[in-house]
Amino acid sequence: MSLNMKTLSLLAVASIASAATTNTNLQTTFPKPSGTTNLAAVKTVAAGGSLDGGMYQWDRSPSTCNDQSEGGDADAVFILEDGATLSNVVIGPNNGEGVHCLGKCTLNNVWWTNVCEDAATFKQSSGTSYVNGGGARGAEDKVFQHNGGGTVAVKNFYATDIGKLYRSCGNCATQHARSSTFTNVRVEGAKVVAGVNANYGDTTTIKNSCLKDSSICWIYQGTSNNSKEPTKIGSGPSGTACVASAVKTSGC
């Protein structure tokens, strides 16, 4: 159903209740949504603002998912302007782009069920965006797409049955030296945790994590030609582009 005044009232109550109990610890069970909110258009959280979703499942109706075709801001569920925070949200399966962060953003206890093209895209020019807690599953390709600059810091995140947990843009017209960190993440059944471009000075650090049936990192030679694909040139920790410490592949 579409968002209405009754849903807004219920959401306001749920938001107040959940705001004090935002769980950003590592959780390995996907939450049961409090209800469902379907949006006809993308919802924007203003710069410096915050939205607590009350653990509702937020989605788009009609669906904006077009398999692995690249979408834009209009296909997302949420757009976060610089400094915005999104908390306690379940993103449903009927959208193409999930969350778009136009500047630095914080995602607290955000979950994605059956990711379409991407779960979240980070476009900040500099600074750090944070993903604290939450999880994603069912992503044919990427969960986190890093198109801008700066750093994406992921902590206490759970992912299963995905392609890549993170990818530094391989063929954006404007390229950056991007960094990413993954701390206490649990990844099961991924092709790879992080894909980075060594030729642009990307770095990724993965520590204190459990990776089952998943590669740690893939190293690419990126390009600024959007009509070309980047070239994979290596895999595994390199000591420069990819650093891993205290990573377990079993017994965790």
C-alpha cells in the first residue's frame, strides 16, 4: 500500500520507540519488518538531517528494479544529502538503487533484502561515510558502490549470497584515490569482499572479520573511459591496495 496518514502516525510512534534501541552490533539474522511502506518516488533526507525508519520495509511501487541495468537517483528508495543519517530501515526488493549518498552519510542498522543493481552508492567528494551494523543478501553484483572520493567505513555488517560487498568505481569518468575499511564483518558466499583500483591509489583494509566461501579482495586497473571495463590484475592482499589482518575463513 502507499504511504498514508495512518501509516505516518504509526511510523512516528515506531520511530520514537526504535530511536533509542538502534542496534549497530553484528547481527546474522535478518529482521522481520514492522510493516511495509511503498513510495511512488524517491525520498530525500536533507543535509545534516536524520530519518529513523522504525524497522519498516521501505520500497518503491511501481518497482524501479531493472536487473543489472545501471540506474540513477530517481530509482533509489532514499537519497541522503551531505551529513544525513538513515537508521532502522529494511530496504525491499522492488527498487534498483537502494540508497544514494550525495555527500557524507551514515547508515545505522540498515538491511537490504534481495539487492537489485546496488544496495548503496556513495558519491561524496571527500570525507568518510559510515555503515554501522545491518546487512544485505541476494546481490547478483555489488552491495556498496563507491563512485565519489573519500572513505567508506563498514563495521559489524553481515552479507550473504552476494557478488561483491564493495567496489571502487572501475570506469567512472572522474576517478579518485578511494579508501575503504571493513571491521568485524561476516560475509558468506560472496565472490569477493572488496574490489579496488590499484592504478588510482585505492586502499582497502579488512580486519577482525569472518569470510566464508568468499575471496578477500580483487585488484583492478581502472579506467576513466565509461565505455570500457576495468581490467582485473590480481587478487588477495597485496600489502598496499589491499591489507587484511585477523581474518578467519572457518571456525567463526
